[in-house]
Amino acid sequence: MLAALLKYRLLMMLGAVRGGGKIGKTLLFIFVFAMLAFALSSFAYGLLKFAELDPERGPRILENLVALSFHGMFLLLLFWGLSQAVFTIFFSDDLAILLSLPIPRRDIFIYKVLEATFLNARVSFLFLTPVLVVLGLHHGSSPGYYCIAALVTFLMATIPGALGIIIASLISNHVPRARLKGVITVVGSFIGIGMWAAMRQFSGQFSSGSADFGSEAMKTANIASWPIFSYLPSGWAYKATLGAASGDLPVALLYFLILVVLSVALTFVAFVSTARYYAGGIAEEVAAPSRVAIGGFAPGGSPLMAHVKRDMILFARESGVMTQSLVMMAFFLLYPFVGTSGHSDEISGLVISPVATLFAAFFGGQVGSRMLTLERLAFWRNLINPNGRQLTLASKLIVGLLFTTILALGAAMIHYVAKKPGDIDSVFLTILFSWIGFGVGLAICAFWGNFKWDHPKRMLKGGGGFIYAFSIMVVGLGGYGLTYLAYRYLSSLINPIMIVAVLSLGILSISYMVSALKLTNMEWTPDV
Amino acid sequence: MTMLLAQNLSKSYGKLQAVDDVSLQVAAGEIVGFLGPNGAGKTTTLKMLIGLLRPDKGRVNIGGFDLNDEPVRARRRIGYVPDVPNLYEKLTPLEFFHFTADVFRLDKETAQKRIADLIELFDLGEHGKKLISSLSHGTKQKVSLAAAVLHRPEVLLLDEPTGGLDPRATRKIKDIMLELSRSGCAILFSTHILEIAENMCNRLYIINKGKIVADGPVDRLKETTKEGSTLEELFIELTGGSEYDEVVKYLSGR
């Protein structure tokens, strides 16, 4: 039965790749995949050459890079792997039909765990494969190494998933099912950030200050030698892989077995803990979820204010948005720890670092990309309300910018206070970069959002994906570059913040215009 | 007086011609049924009439205003109830009514009176302050209908309004439609329930494969078939359906 389920999943995946028979989508997928493979191969080749050309530092950097990749991937999985697993196990679309079929619950669970693990592991494979291949080539490893490396990567990916399921089962008694995923996302974020902060706190003597390498990049790679990583699954995965690559089989087997035992044990606990949930069925909750009271929504206002009030209520009650905001706030707790080491950024000399800039832009982008799909399946009403399309965008801009500004201000103030003394310019720049991100997010959502009212699940998603992330990166870092130039060359002529303000308002205006254009021409998008 | 006039509407999705040269009209106070099998083009036509879809060809006029040239004026006159009540799940019915009242620029006193009346009419009193996401399908449908008539539309378009409703709610919706038509509202609604169409409608349009295959008063349409035919037999004859005989035979083991 498990084989049948896996075959069915494979067919679904192939269907997604084939794009419902649309040749354009298939070609695009192949193109993107080829570009990614090319980029990763080039990176791996460069790394291999570097390791060969510099026998003193090369191998050490390579090993540190492998370790860092494992650790980075593990932390990343803690951020979103937890919620991915919870969604797959508890909320996936096919769960209702699977549980109604004569299939043993154990098979459904194993299938779902495999599915969640695969979804988690695919990213790990994508980013770990080049460095693992290079490590193998560098050591001249046997084919057995590659098998062990693949298994280790897979096992490491099962652990955050199993943890997510266990945590979800434990708190499912206290948290409404509809909010389970959001809570898990927040929990995962705080675990990841807590681990990072703890590592920063307790690994000082091993941090960049003690590195024997000269450059920032070398210091960063040396983070891998922090002792705390030895106690993480990613540390065991690294040791197993390195042992297999260098021919140290006892070490490889020891850590491989530790990973197997931990993975199987956690998966078993997850299986037991979900028994009650599956046995209880997956009926939707009937009880009304709690409401956030918004005062003053009585009739008699203008249509614009009606839209603003509606969006504020939806925003306040949208668990996804609130979850996201909490995650972003968790990120902003990291603000004082990242990128800067004193009064100004050590790379550019600016009062704000590129990392903080990207944080702010990504945060604004997340809010912007959520605004249009906030109304979910009721969004079509904007298309038929008198003046609906114009007012819709205006209210999104008002509510979104208000929310972005408040949270960016909060984060920037934490940064400002933590720096003792900070530079007030960094507060303004954080807000302006969050506006830039908001503008990009809004426009991308308008153009790439899934406005498919006939497909409720798809409508829930904001748009963009890769395009969104890439655009925010480009615009955020581009804006940072412009800020650098403004501070360096124009500060005697004009306050550099004015230049960033003009840039952010320009991007907001362009975003508003292109979004309005899209909305004006938007119509129902049935799937035929 | 013609309140809804659609001329030569066509809409295609790629190679699929969903609606092909459809023309229809509804006068003030008239209730017109829009019948057709699944996938015949009913919903696509209704969405073009409300402005959710842009026709490839043809025009729509609402109460004297062209939907394409004067969309705001035209939309002020329409109420629309979709087949699936996709509402703002995180609003309460009361908040949703307030929002709708403001969008249609009703003054405060009028809005509050009408909202109170509609809540009573649709038995929504106990649900007024619950989130819409927690309501049953039938209650959501009632909320959707109440919001559609809140501004007293001159043209009401309903896409299978009785779907998922219990007999009591169905009866209520029928009564409300009759009441609205008596006050001069032009009503066009699609339905699969032929009994409702036969009892309530002044006229019918039957659509199949994107084309109008019959239109006129129910009695006159029945006259076109053999004597004593029911509306169901007429519908099957016009839209096909004999292919289902094989399915029935298979299921009954014959």
C-alpha cells in the first residue's frame, strides 16, 4: 500500500513539472533547473580548483565550508522545515481522502513523513550536493562515500520534521488547528534564533576574533569550528561525511549510526504522538475562532475608509500575517547581532549594514506581498464594487505602510538602543528600506499573485517565490549601494537620507502604478 | 423597461468557446431563469454581466449604463450572488454589511435600518457577531444574498442561489426574489432546480455548449415539444442527456 501511495505522489510531482501539459511551463522549469545546475557546478568547480591550488588553506576552508553548509541547512530546516512537516502531516489536501480509504494508518503516516522529509531534504540536496561532491573529489573517495553522504543528508532532514510533528502534537490540545502551523513557524524561528544567539554568546573565544585567516570570508567559514556545533545533528552529519570522504570508517559509522538512531527514535515518537490526531479524524473546527475587536466599524463612513477599516480588521485577524510578523520580529531580535560591530558597518562604514538592509527590505516585501491576497477568496468583490479597484489599492497602501513602518521602527529602535550609542540615521534608513521592500512586494504580488478564485488553496498564497526573493535582493542591495555612494560622495551637498527617501518614494509610486494597471485589467481567472 | 440588456456576448478560453453570441434581456419586475447543464456557460455569462469577466465580443447595459463605458454607475445598480459564497472569512456578517453599506454610499440611518431588517429577515441574529469562517454554507449563502440586496439593486443576478440551502431557507429566498420583483427589480438567476424555474420565472433562457438554444415563457417553450411534456423533458431534449441512460443501466447492473 505504501508503494501505491508513493507512486501516486510521484505522479503528482510529475504532473506539477509537466505543468498540466503546457510546454512553456515545462521549458521554463528545465531552463531554471539547468541554470541552477550550471551555477552550482561552476561554484563547485571553482571551490575544487581553489582547494587544489592552495594546499595549505584550501582543504581547511573546504572542510569548514562543508560543515557550515550542514549547520546552515539544519538551522534553515528548523526555521521552515518544522512548519513544512506539520502542514504535510496534518493539513495536506489529500489527507481527508487518504483517511477515508482502507489504508493502514501506519502506511499513511510513513508516506506523509517521507513526503515531508523529501520536501525538506530537496533543498538540502540542492545546496549540499556541490560541496559534498567537491569534498569527495578532493579526497578521491570511493562511491560508498557518495551513498553515505546522500543518506546522511536525508537523515538530517528528517529530524526537524519529526520535531515539528512532536511539538505540533503536544500543543494541538491548546492551540486551534487552524493556528497550529503558524505557531509552529514562530516556535521554529525562535528555536533557530535562540540557538544562533546562544552560539554567539557561548562561542566567543572561537569566533572570528580567534581565526587565523585574514579576510572576513575566512573568519565566517571558521564559524564551523564553534564547539557547540559538535552537539547538533548537523555536526554529526558533517563528521560522518568527512569520515567517509577521508576513509576514516569507524568515525563515519559511529556518527552515521547516531543519526540513524536519533532519526528513527524521533520519527517513532512522532508516529505515536500523531495517533490520536489521525484517529480523531480531521474534521474542521466548528467553534468560532477568536476575534480581534476593531472599534468603530459602523456604517456611515466613506468608501475609502470602509476599505481601510476592512483591511485593518483582516490584517489583524489574519493568522498568517500575524505569524509572519512574529517571525520577522524574531528576526529583528537578531538585529543587534548581525552585520555590525560597533558604531558603523565594518564593510562599508555606513550606519546600517547590508544584512540589516536586506532584513528591512524583506520584511517590507513580506507585508507588501501579502496585502493583495489578504482578502483571499473574497478578493473578487473588489472587481465589482463601485470604485473598488482604485480604493482597494489605496487602502492596501495605507494599511500596509502603516504596519510596515510601525514594525520597522520597533526593530530599528532595538538596533539603535543596542548599539549604545547608535546612529539615528540607521532608524530612518531601516524604515525607508522597508518601504522599498513593501513597494517591490506589492507589485510582485499584483503581477504574480495567484488570483485563481476557483482554487481556494492557491489563492491563499502570495505571489512571486523566486522572482520575489531575487527582486528584493537586487533592489535592497542596489539601494544599499546607492546609499553608500550618497554617504561617500554626496553628503556634503545633500543629506543622504533624502536620496534614499526619494528612491523609496519613487519605488512606491512605480509599484502603485503598475499594481493599479494590473488591477484595472484584472478579471476572473477560471481554470479551464 | 429593460433593465438588463446583453448583446452578442462571446467568451473563449484558448480553443474552448465558453459563450458564443449570447443575447438576453430582463425587464424591470421580471424574473428570468437561466438554465443549462454543467459547463454550458451559465456562470461565465453571469460573470460577464457583472463585469468579473471581460467579453471577447458584445456589450452589457445595466439600467441604461454601459458596463464597459460607465462601470461605476452600472455597478451601483447591480446586486450579485455567486454560486459559491466567497466572503471575507475574517469579518463578521455585521462588519461585512457595514462595509457593503459604505461601499454603496448608504447614509448611516438607512444602512442601520436595512441591516437590522435583513438580519431579522434572514434569521442572522445569532450569527451577526461571529466570524464568517465559522458559519455553515447555508448561512454564508444567506449573508451573501443579504449583502447583495442591501443597497436595493435594480438588477439582481444570482448564480444558483439555492445551492446548499435547506428547504426553509430556499423558500425564504424564493419569497425575497418575488418581493424584489414586485418592487421593480429585474432578476436573472441560474438554477438546476427546474421546479423553481417553472414556478417562479416569467421567462427562461436555456443555454447549451455556450449558445442559447431556447428562450421564452415556460408555457410557450413546453408547447414546442410533444403534448404533456414536462420542463425536465424539454430540458433533456434541448441539452442532451440520453447518454446518461447507459450509466443508469450500468449502476443498476442491467
